[in-house]
Amino acid sequence: MSSAPAIRLARKVPASVEVHGLPLTTEQVTTEDGSLPWKQIAAQGFTGKLGESAMVTVDDSVRCLIGMGDGDDVDAGAWRRIGVVFARAATRSKAASIAITGVTDFETLAEGIALGCYDYTEFKSEPTKATLKTVSLIGTTSKKAAASVAKGLAIAAAVNQTRDFVNEPGGSLTPERFANEAKRIARQPGLSITVLGLTEIKKAKLGGLLGVNRGSDLPPRLVEMQYKCGVKGAPTIALVGKGITFDAGGLSIKTSVGMSTMKCDMGGGGAVLGAMSALPALKPEVNVKAWVPMTDNMLGGDATRLGDVLKIRNGKTVEILNTDAEGRLILADGLSLASEAKPDAVIDLATLTGAAMVSLGKDYSALMSNNDDFAAQVEAAADDADELTWRLPLPARYRKLLDSPIADMKNIGGPYGGSITAGLFLQEFVAEGLPWAHLDIAGPAFADSVQETGPKGGTGYGVRTLLSLISNFTKPAV
């Protein structure tokens, strides 16, 4: 993970500044006030639109101008984007400053700066290292602003942690090492962890996880992590994340192109662990329990065969008709465990189906839920986090598509509505009456090109949504 620069608040521009970021409105850009070389700026095509940038030299100081649109509708997402643009422009400098004008969202500005500094270079023999060490926000030194900056940096660190997980190759981020990274995260005060190995997983009768793992030479892991807020009577929310560290498809093997990015198939589990890593710093007054089942999906000599029947933790049996529909099998065990803990609500995240991308494209996650109140909380959290999601139905009439002649159900539901039938499958492992939501993040978890808030590769999608959901969580109406 690229280290984020230290961010400090100051009243005046420090002498060490090499880059001076000055967010401007469209009106200011078109005003010939003589303070900046406007012809040079115009030659770069800069008009002041949100996210535009231009570099100019004034009095031996390099200045980065960042557009803010009309300045009247700059929301949290816009401040995050401004921070990213600024960090990318200043990354080769040792120190930089931003002159704060008007109302500023310090939290998302700081978050954006840290996100914009991210670059995954773990496997580069000669990585280009960012030199930016300090960013000064000029215009205030208030304690409220400082707290907002600290919160933004904590959220960005969690997102960048998840990006690291998703970007690391499956041969390196094995289930064992993924679990060890979870142990590292859990060293923070307020967090606790239990990691189940193969023997304990067998004792726990996690048949879905064991079935997927049969084709692998690497033993599985099951991570249980908990955050206790210490507030009497606080609600409890459960998180479940898909932790497939590499997905070859099992005997229903993927094509070479299809599996080329399948190191990202633990994006849901990575988002859960990333969110958990930020809780000690954010201190929400909510208890959080998390489960991440971990394995790769390979095709070794004893891999699960088509037609095999697996028995999940809650006792239900599943006929396997496609071994590449494996994520739902390990989530079934995770949701069964979460249900047994009797939280007030549970949400799972998974890079689950290509059908979600067919329906919604690469930028949206698919949301499904058995509870309108809880679904509304998830939608509000995603909106607050500036992460796109769209709710899909869970029609009971489609449940028959999962019927099996020899087991309680099969693991696929036919050629159509694949994301919905996957959601209906998962619902079978949620306790009756327990509010539950499912986010299929197959599209937004991994970017094929540079994005507004991050580089190509792992996006960290879902972390901000989870943290907003947890921070504002109330027990849903049943």
C-alpha cells in the first residue's frame, strides 16, 4: 500500500510548500484579475469544471488549479474527487498545500488525498515512489476540522487496505496469508478474532466451504472477527464476505480470459476486513461481527464433481451443477453462522455473478434484501459513500428455478436472472425474520482502467458503504 501523506491544518502557507492547490470556481477562472496567468491556463483547456486541473508557475511556485464547477453544488463526492486530483498532481513533490476557500468537507477532502496517493507496486522491481510526505490545508486549525481529517484518513486507509487485498495475486494471497492479514488487523484495541483451520472447519460442518476447497492443495480458513463498542444496549450488525482468493472455476473451468482477473474474487471479504480495520478509529456505537470464509476454487484430483451434493452448516443440501457458482456455497456457511449469532441485521458482500454486470454494468452493485427498512439503510449508506448501487427484486416465484430432484436445492437457477436466483439461494441460509441484505459487487470491485478515485485494479468498493451503514445503523423494523 502506498503511504498517505501526513495532513496538517495551518493558517498560513508554510515555507516548505512546493505545490499550491487552489480550488477555483468557473466564475473565478473567467475573471481577469491578474493574479494568475490566465492565457497559460486557458491554453491547457482548463475551464473550472469539476475535476479539471491545470499546472502553472507563479513567482517560482508551482500551482495546481482544480475545478469545482459552479461552486454551489460541491457535495462530499466532489470534495473527495478534488482531493484525488490534487494528490495525483502533487505526488512527485515533497510537500503541498491547499488553500481552503468557502465551506469545505475536510473529511472527504482528506480521504480523497489519501486515495489519490494510492499505487500498488508490491511486485515492481523498480517501483516509482511518490515523494509527497506532507499536505497542509490552509485556512483553519479548528479541532473539528482536525477530527474530520483524521476520520477521512482512517476511511481511506481502510479502502486502500482492501485495494491491496484485491490487487495481490492469488498465489501470494493464499487463504492462510489472508487469514494472517486479518490477525494483523485484529491487533487493534476493540477487535478480537478467531481463525478456524481445516480441522475446525470440518468440526463446524461448513460443507459449502469444504466442498469448494476439495480441488485445492491449500487448506481453507474461516475468519470470525468482532468489534465491541462498549455501549450498553447498542445494536449489532453482522458482515459476511466472500473470500475466494482465486477462482479458476473448479471443474467448470473458466477460460483464460475469464480467470485472468480472478484474484479479485475475494473483494467482498476484503471489503469486510477493510471496514473492520477502521472501526477502532471511527468508534461507532454499534457492535459488529464479521465472517469471511476463505479458499481458492481449483480443479485438483478430488475436486467437487457436477452432481455432487453438499450439506451446508444449517443442514440444507445443495446439488452442484456448476462448480463456478462457488461463492454462494461458502457464503451459505457464513450466513448460517451469522444467523446463529442472532444479530439485528446481516449484510453480505460478494463478487458473485457476471449477471449483475449484464444487468447494471461495471459501476453499480446489485442490492437484494428481505427487509425494506434495512434495504433503505443500505441504499442511504451507499449514497452517502458515493458508491453506486441498485436494488433488484427477490420474487418468490423464481425460487422454483433452484429446485433439485435429489437435494433441497441446486446451486444454479438457469440461464436468466442469474444475480436474482443467486440472491434467492443465499436467502435460504438466513434465519427466518432476520433482516438481511446482499450486495453483488462483481462489477465495481475491480476497475479495468483508471477511475476518478483510484487506479486500475482493486477499487475498495463497499468499504465506505459498510462504514456509513455501521455508523448510522439502527435496528430495522421487522
